[in-house]
Amino acid sequence: MEQSLLPPRRPDLKPTVEAINGAVKKTLFADMSGYTEAPTLPGGKPIDPDPELLHFVVFVAKLLN
């Protein structure tokens, strides 16, 4: 079996997709509990240190809405 090298990740070649991903992160995911890039308090501490995490089914339902 012959291996082929894949090209490196190039977000600059797909600006529309990257813009949509960035918008979703800032508008939708930032409000969900347990999101790792959510806003923090001064000093880097999470706003809610023990959030109730979403089940997958609830997460998908929120995405679809």
C-alpha cells in the first residue's frame, strides 16, 4: 500500500468556511456550558467553575434550532 502525503492545513484557502466557523464559536458555542473558549473572569478563572454539561442530543437540538 502506497502512502501519500496530505497538504498542510491552509485556512487561507477557504475564508468563507473559516468565517462561518469563527462566527459560530463567538455567537453559539460561547453561551453553552462547558465550552472551553468561553469568556473568563480576570485571572483566567471560568465564570462557572462547575457547569452542567449538555448531553449530545441536547447539543444537536440547539444547533439545529
